[in-house]
Amino acid sequence: MQNLTNEELERIQELVTSFNKLKISLGDTVIQQNKLLSEVSDMKIEYAKEEEKLVKKYGEDAVINIQTGEIKKENG
């Protein structure tokens, strides 16, 4: 029976360890991505609720400058 040299064995073990670390890191990245996508979805819902309140208060033709808060009517 033949064995790898110590150098060959160490190199293969290093590569396998590096590969496993990268797979774990990739998994963590996917988990983080899913978390961020969920947060974006929640933010869209929150934004839509606020937008609905403003439409009820100022009308559908209101154009709001988000820098100044100034409200103008679309047709005037």
C-alpha cells in the first residue's frame, strides 16, 4: 500500500479546509441575502402604508418633494 507524502497530504488537507470554509461563507452570504430581501419586502409594505395615508390626506394628485416636504398638485 502506498501513502501520500507528508507534503501532498498537507496540501490536500489545506485545500479541503479552504473549500469547506468557502462553502460555509457562501451559505452565510445566502442567509444574509435572504434576510436583506425580507427587510426590503417589509420596507416596501411600510412605505405603501405611509403612501396610502398621504394619498388620503393630500389627494392622489399630490406631488411631494421629499427634500423639502413641499406639496404641489400635479395639475397646478
